[in-house]
Amino acid sequence: GDSVTQMEGPVTLSEEAFLTINCTYTATGYPSLFWYVQYPGEGLQLLLKATKADDKGSNKGFEATYRKETTSFHLEKGSVQVSDSAVYFCALTADKLIFGTGTRLQVFP
Amino acid sequence: DAGVTQSPTHLIKTRGQQVTLRCSPKSGHDTVSWYQQALGQGPQFIFQYYEEEERQRGNFPDRFSGHQFPNYSSELNVNALLLGDSALYLCASSLRISGGLSSYNEQFFGPGTRLTVL
């Protein structure tokens, strides 16, 4: 069945460092891809999305490109802030939302 | 706009008991989906309700049931609770587009209900 695989965390970075969180997927069709973020004590928030191959989603300095040839949707940010500390979930939709296990990001000043 | 609201925030039950969780969707949304998020895991889809009917279901036993009311709010019921049912239960709302599946639309999540089964 359809699935999402994310790199395990935690990812620990200093402020202003470059961030990459890897995400690969398995799907029989052509899903839409998403990154959600969960801040401590809060619900999931959509961070960005891409609906077709080669689309780039971006928001708040984060970017991810839908790579059909490598079945990947890696999340990147050029300069992280302490406020970016959260758990990040990669997800896809086939007929329902399927999430990865999440990657915790910890950013220290 | 209050966004998606869920109640209660926390709940403690014992094995074998039954529990009801509640969700009010974001204003203007007509579809509600429920997810179970175990500690350290990603959310797992339970089911989705639209027009007061269950439209899709994930791989969860019949102990998990739901309901949607005419005002689009929803309840999740879990019978015969097991220790393994301890999790954060998330509700998400969205607007169903004509001819499409609501899961393709952005889903707005509530803060969740933390259920602990002892």
C-alpha cells in the first residue's frame, strides 16, 4: 500500500544552520504531497504542499520539491530559527492522508 | 473564526470502558476526519464523515465508530477500551469539493484529545 518514510530524528541544529529532512514515498498513483508541522502542545498545521511532479511548495522559508523520479519530497530551509523547533510530518494523499512517523527538529541558539 | 475545536482536552479511562470524543469543524467546513496519533508516531487515519455518513475508513476495528450531526460536528466513540488505545486523537475538517475527495483539500486540525487508558 501507499506509505511515507521519513528520516528519524531528532535533528539538532544551531540557529542559522541549513536544514534538510528527507522524505520518500511509495504510491501507486499520483498523490499530492504535504509537509505538516506540529508545535509543542498544538495541532498539526499545513506547512506546504505540492500536487504534481516538479512542483515546489514553499512557506515561511521552507521549501520542498515533488520529485517523481526519486519518489522524494525533502524539506529544506536555508537558515533555521529557534522558533522552528517542532515535529515535522511528511504526508501524501491517495484517497486519504497518509503520514510518516515524524521528525523532531531541535534548534539551539 | 475559532478553527477546529475538540473536547475534552484530556481523558483518563480504564480498560473495557467506552469513550466519546467530540469535534467541531472550522466554520464553513462540511467534512470531518479522525486520526489516532500514538506517542512518537504519525497520525493514522480512522475514518471520514461527510453528509452524516462514514465515507472512508482506515484499518481500525469496529470498536471505533463515529457520527456526524446536521451542524457538521462529529463524535468518535471507542468501545471496550484497550491499553493500546492510549493516544492523541485528532480531528480535522475540510470542505469537500464537488466530484472530488475531501482528502485532497487542505485539512485543518484541532489540538487533539489525549486519551489515557489504564
